Amino acid sequence: MEEEMAQQEYGADQIQILEGLEAVRKRPGMYIGSTSAQGLHHLVYEIVDNSVDEALAGYCHHIRVTINRGNSVTVVDDGRGIPTGINHKAGIPAVEVVFTILHAGGKFGGGGYKVSGGLHGVGASVVNALSLWLEVEIRRDGKIWRQRYERGKTMGSLKVVGSCDPSETGTKVTFLPDDRIFETTEFDYGVLRRRLRETAFLTKGLRISLRDEREEEVREDSFYYEGGIKEFVSYLNRGDKPLYRDVIYCEGTSNGVYVEVAMQHNDAYKEACYSFVNNIITPEGGTQVTGFKAAVTNVFNSYAHENKLIKDTEKLDSDDIREGLTSVISIKIEDPQFEGQTKQKLGNSEARGAVQAVVTEQLTYFLEQNPQAARLIVEKSQLAQRAREAARKARDLTRRKSPLDGAALPGKLADCSSKDPAECEIFIVEGDSAGGSAKEARNRRTQAILPLRGKILNVEKAREDRIYGNAEIKAMITAFGTGIHDEFDIEKLRYHKIIIMTDADVDGAHIATLMLTFLYRFMPELIRQGNVYLATPPLYKIEKNRKEWYAYSDEEQNNILNRIGRDNSIKIQRYKGLGEMDAQQLWETTMDPDTRILKRVQVIDDDEAEINLTFSTLMGEEVEPRREFIEENAKYATLDIQ
């Protein structure tokens, strides 16, 4: 990347002041989104983003993040170091301005940075305001400076505490989040690791290290990607088989906007497009994504027509061209205009033209130089086009109509009598045998039963025409009533609890995963809104002296046996499946709201790229990435029981 370094001086007077800091502690959610775990981790991102801005300006090469014992965090970079001279507008050192005054930084026309990320430049001051204490140490001009703050207030003046080699520069920030503000102050290593890895992908040539010193066994990762977003696409595609060998890479500057795009098709059927502006993800896309899609559509149609791959009267649809396409769009722009404070979508009109121009030129070159890859993409697009038409016809059959239209609920569904969705729940049950017991056991007023036969279709490895033609999936879509994809409407949900009830064995876990994959791909809002649950059937039935106990784990079984005494009169039954329980037992252990254990399915870290990668890795064709994923993550798995 030919990064243009900021030409203006970066000194004390380049730190611009916009307004005060008083509101942050009163309304922290306005500045970091929430006071939950998500907001807690956002504190780290804000400090890291300031260091990344130094890297984007060409001055920082290594960022080190450490989770210390006691859950304080230290971020160290080798950038220029925050200016320590007096800011003449504020009458205090520039570093104190950065950490105590909202909307103060080198990002507001002060000449400090050409481009930058961060939450509107408020990062350092907001982190300071929401921390029990914060210390900053700066190496600059051969001196080491230090200052401490508590709950946003300055505790003593900025002081020189040592000397260093003049070539040694950088900033070190250590902070402890305020436990009176955050619901939790326990940092999740996995969440930070995913975000920092993503940041390293987006800033090629920058090394980011993460270290966790809270446990006796220190955990450590280091991320460095010379290939930048090209390596990001390869990483995202690792659970699928690429359609062609090389990642397509487009890079250039147009109208003052620096554009990087990497993309590669795989043999799967979903599109995965991730867009970033100044290293900040824009989940809802924006003008840069519009420009990308327009370029891809025009270039492929032009190529297909010129090389007689399609008839002159035919046109490849944009969605069909992008079937199985994984793409990362990263732009750097001096004055980004986002829609909404949380930067969900970019609005700059110049970004569309810039991305379209750069991608059009370089994608054209790629196709001309790689005719075999071009032909494979066009052929895949044509197959997708035929499948889309078949899917449309099949999809029409899954749409719920009004009673006047004569559409019926699935025949296998045993519906409940209540029409109030808030008190209704539907059990998706594995197998006809267990379905029969569940129908007999249920509370007919509020509990509906939908038995499924065997394992449902793996939607990760099937085109939509096959998915819509699958009887089990059609039954679920019709029963829930919400519709899917763009037609999804959660207000039409017929049951506020969707409960997946499978056997407590490996096959049952696989079936549950298949169902969760379907729900996340077609109705993700059901999971995000907390409507999806996993039932917890018991593993053991213990009998002694005509009394019965149920154990849901080996540990619980041992506790019960220790409590009642181990002797020859005890009978232990290991349940192999739901079908082994009669209706009464199934009700008492798994369906009765007063005694059952439900596990709510939640999205703990709302990182769409990582969630997509997890599903494609676990449910895709490639075995080796799945094995590596399970080995890496099994020891960190936990259950959130509701």
C-alpha cells in the first residue's frame, strides 16, 4: 500500500478542541454503545484505533495489547507519541487535552492525520472517563512523560519520569474499567483476538500482539499480514473450496479515495461481503459497496458478451455473479460521512465512483489474464441464475398466506390452541417416536410440536432451490410464520419460544447444529432477539426405594449418588434418546416450564465475519479447517443456561 504520510506538523497545536466531557459518565451508552461486555471491549478498540491511526499515517509498526491481572489493559505502540507541549487554546499539555476533553484529537482538521478511524475521535477521553484509573506514558524527544487520571479527572501534572534514546518513540496507555459503570469488567480473550486479527488484516505491514497474563499459563497471539486483505479473504474462505487459485486484488486511488478490494469465489452458494472505511467496519455497507457491486456486474457482463460466453440478449444478474463470492472492501477517505453515530453505513457519494473506477479497471485486467477463472465464474453464475428461478417457484410455496387464501399449516404440526405468541412455544423434535411422546406430554394450550424426520438438509452446502424444496425446512418456515430473508417479519412470529429438542448424543448435537445453521442463515433475527432455545433432556434416571432422580450431567449424577448413598439397590438408566422416555418423564424432565432447563442461543460477539466463518468451517466441505477449529476452541466452550 502506498500510504500517503501526513505532511503537516504533528505538534501541540494540532490537537483541536470541540466540546467538554461531562456527559460521558452519565450516558456512557451514547459513546460506546452499551455498558455490557460489548461496550467494555469497545474501550480497548478505541485505544488501539488511535495507535492504528499512527500506522495509517506511516509512523507505527507494532501495537502490543496486554490484559493484566485484575483486568486492567495496557496498549503500547511505537508511533510518534502523543504531543506533550502546551496546547495554547486549552492552556494545558496536549496529552491532557486528548484524555480529558471530548472530541479532542488530531482528527478534526488539525493536520495530525490524513485519514483516521476511531469513534469520531472521542476514544481516549471516553475511555478515561469510564475507567477507575488510567495512566499514559509517552516516549518523545528523548524523554519519558507520565500522567495519571481517575474517573476522568487529572491527578497531578504531566511529568518527565525518565529519559530514552531520541529514536525511541511511542505511547503506552494502561486503564482499569470502572466496575460501577460496566455490567462486567472481565475481558474475553477470544473477542479481543478476533477484533485485533481483523485490524491486522486491514493494515498490512502492521504487527499486533495480544497477551493475557491473568492466568498462570499466559496466552499470546501475534498477527502480521504482509498481504493484507488478500490474506483476509483466504482466511474467510478456509472452510470452503476456492473456485480458482488466486485471490483477485484491486488497489488504487481515485478522487482522493484510496481503494483496496480483495475477492474470491468458492464452491458454496452464499455471498460474504465485508466493507471497511478507515478500518471501521460498516455492517450495512454504503456507497462503497454500491460501487463495488456495480463494477462487478458491468465487468462480468461485458466480458461474457465480448467472449461469446452468453448471448447478446442475455444478462448475468448481479446476485448470481456474486454467488459464493467472499469479498473485502477497504477504503481510506479523508472526511467520511456515516449514517448514524455507530457508523453502520457510509454516505459519501465520491466513494461509489472511486470504488467502481478502481475495481472496473483492475477486474477487467484480471479476467483478460485469467480466462479459465473467468469462464468458471460465468458458468457458476449461469447455474445460479437457473437455480434462482427454481428457488423462486419453490419459495412461493413456503409463504404463509391469510386464512382466506386457503393455506394450511404443516400436516405434521400439532399446534397449540392459544393465539397469543407471547405465551406460545414450539418444540422442534427429532424423530417421530419422540414427537409422539411430546404431543402426548405437552400443554396443548401453549405448546406446539413439530416432529422432524432425521437430519435436515445442510443449508451451508445446498443451493436455495434445494433448500426451498426440502419438506422439513418448508414445514419450519410455514409454522414460524415470519417469512425468510428480505421478507422476514418478526411481528408475524407465531411462537416467542422456538425450542430445539434433540437426543443428548453426538447425532442429536449434529441435528441441533444443522437447525441453528438454517435459522442463522435464513432468520438470524430470531437468534438475535433471543427467541431460539435448546432443550436439555436428562442423561440419567436414578431409582432407589421407589424414588426417582434425573441427572443432566455426569457431575450431577455423582452428586446425587453421593447424597443418597451408593449401594446395590440403586438402578441407573442411561438415556440414549428422547424416545426412551414416556410422555410423563418427558414432561417432567424436558418440557415442564417449572422444572426444565432451557439454554438460550445467543450471539455473544456480534462479529458477522467471524460468525460466518464459524458456520462455514463447521458445516462446510473442508475437513482440516473443521478439525483445527474444534481443537483450538473445544477447551474454551461454555454453556449459558437460561
